Amino acid sequence: MHIAGKLVAEQPCRPGRWDAIHRSVCLRCARNAEVVVDLYREGATLRTVGDHETGPVVVLEYHAGDCGGRTRVQTRPTLSLKGTFLRS
């Protein structure tokens, strides 16, 4: 699963394509040609993109063996990246 996006004034992070066979996810966001988020995870199980009042929010969930995690990227009004990856 590959997700690509750009974070610029007109174009916040947007999901691209993903490959369900390999269950990996990549999220890359750039602002004015500078990469501000470069995230790669294997074992992806869920990807959602929500349109909130302040702008888009991308949520990724992933599981591998006895570990699982969740990453949330919000692009507006400021960039916010929150993530967990824990053993179960």
C-alpha cells in the first residue's frame, strides 16, 4: 500500500495509490519543496482520509506480529503528527 501526498498551501496531504498485497504504507508531505513528513510502515490495515473543518486528516493503522499502531496527520491550521506503535 503506497500513499503519497503533498502539503502545500493549495494542496494538503492527499492519498495516492496503495498496494494491498504488500501491506505497507508510505506518507510523504512537503511544504515548498521541503519534506515535512516522511513516514513508512509495514502491516497497514486501515487508511482513512477525513475532511474536517480545519482541513484534511489522514489516519493510518497497522499491525505486525504482536505490535500495532496508529498515526494521525492533520495539515491545518498547523501540521500535527501523532502516532503510537505498541506491543500487544
